[in-house]
Amino acid sequence: MKRFAGLVVAAVLMAAPVAVQAQAGRPAPSVSASSSAGAAAVSPEMLSKTVHETWVDSGRNEDKFFDVVQSMAAMSAQKRGVTLPNTEAAGQKMGNLIKSSARRDPDQLLYAVVDAAVRQTAGVSSARSQPRQ
């Protein structure tokens, strides 16, 4: 149960709107298809980590965990060729999607959670998210 408590704390941080994060001294993220800086920060090893493993690896530090999520979101948006809206509503939507999915199954890959939230927030249809041939 302790692991769920830590996960919930981390997920709540992610649900905070982008504007609030910027006001707290963290620059507002610009997550778009051309944002490759965040994508470069995601190591192949991080892509194979579960939600819980990433939380533990972050030292249970909300800022470090949030940085990983932001980098994964930038990479997902870049790979999918989408731009996420830089609005409070989009930040809340994406945070809530990540939080609810992470709560349901903390043993799923964090990148899969973040990628699904990026698709839903950007409005990517399931047909577009199919692998290219």
C-alpha cells in the first residue's frame, strides 16, 4: 500500500496545470513534434521501466519523476508528429489521464501510459496511431 501512496503523490503533481508549474519556477514545457531536446533525454533503459520502477528510481522525488514524464511526453509527441496544446486544460487532462492509468496498474510501462495520454490529449485517432507500413 505504501507504493500506491507514493505513486498517488507523484501522479497528483503531474495533474497540476502547466501554468502552475511555470509559476512555481519551472518553465512551461513546449511539447511539440519539433521538440527533440526532451526526446533525447529519454534513455532506452527508461523506456522499459514501469510506473513504480520509475518512481523508485527517481528517489521518490516528485520533480525528478515529473522531469521523466515530461521527457517521455516530448518524445511521444515528436514521434507521433503532434503538438500538445500548452494550456491549463490540456495539462490537467493529460495529468489526470496519467494519474488514473498509473493508479490502475503501477506495473505497466510508464512510457505506454504517457504515450496514451499524449495521443488522447492531442486527439490522435486510433487509425493514425497504427504502425506505418
